[in-house]
Amino acid sequence: MAQTLVWDRQAGIHGHDGRPSEEFAAFCGQLRVGWHFCRPRDPQAKGAVERLQGFMETNFEPGRVFANERDFQDQLDAWFVKVNARQHRSIRARPVDRLAEELEVMGALPPVAPDCDRRWVLRVGADPYVRFDTCDYSLDPDLVGRRIEIRVGDREVLGIVLDTGELACRHARSFARHRTITALEHARALKRRRGADVDREPTVQIRSLDRYDQLIA
């Protein structure tokens, strides 16, 4: 693990005057690394930080088709194995050889990875869905009115009932836009509940007609 993370002054990472946000500082604390933010109006430093991203956009992505984010990562990993074994003109070495040298002086990763999940608490509504990043994920309709914690990670969206630990939902996270993801068991439960509501006779109070005679008199 590197000793210092170098970043541009991006919102959510950089707080103010070169200080990190609380979330980013906690992340670095769990990794036991320091941080360094590029100075304002320093395009050279920013270019060095983003050079790898630009190289990927011009040399890896063109002409490729990706089924999903996992397929993108698998293809990228295979591509890195190939390109890192080539002689690099600027460093006059193979990146894979330089990496072996750097690993000898880098620190070890912590035994427990940092918790980077997004978390918040909500009450399951009559329309049992939760929205994250333009996508709607179904919740267990039988938990309407209960308070649950939503956890969103890189791979899944998870919902847990606060007082009992019951599972409210577990979905693979979607990186597509404006999708509605409904679990089969949630769809069946919702259909059952809505059918019961339709078949149930409404309760209507029936007043005695003598009551109206008294009001008119």
C-alpha cells in the first residue's frame, strides 16, 4: 500500500484549504495512509494524476463492447497484464518490473478493508421501493411501516430491518440509468397484498333512519 494518496481537489474528497472531508479522512485513517491535494490552478499536477485515465480512454475503451461493469473490469485487468509487460518509453522500463520494486517498500493493506458503503435509514412506504442513483429497488411489501437500514456497495443494494435484522431486500447494484429492479418474491407479495385489499369489503357505518327524522324535526 502506498504511503500517500494524491488527489485533485474534488468535491466529497477535498474539504477546504487543502483539508480532506471527514469521510475521506476516515478512509485514509483505516488504510493508514496520508493524503496530498494538488494545488489550485496546477494543470501539470492534475494531468499527471489523470494521465492513466486518459491513457485508458484512448487505448483501452475504443472498439470494445462491455456487457456490464464486471465485464469492463475483467477486460481491463486482462489488458493491464498485456500492456504492463511492454517496454515503456518514458520510464525506459516495463511497468511490471517497476511494480515489483515498489511492492518491496510499500506497506501492507489493513486486515479489514475500509467500509465504503452508503448507509441511511428509512421507513418502508406503501409503494415499497427505494431509489438510489436514478434506479428503484423493491423492498419486502410485508414490511410496510417498518424502519430499515439501506446499505449500497459496489456490488449490491441491501436492506435490513433495524429492530429484528430481517432481510428487506438484496439486489445486485445496477449502474444503468432509470431502471426498476423488482425481486420475484416481492412482486408476488405485492400482488397478494393488493388482491387482498380489492377483495376486502369496506366497512361502512349504517345509521338508523330515526336519526335523520330527529334532525329534520
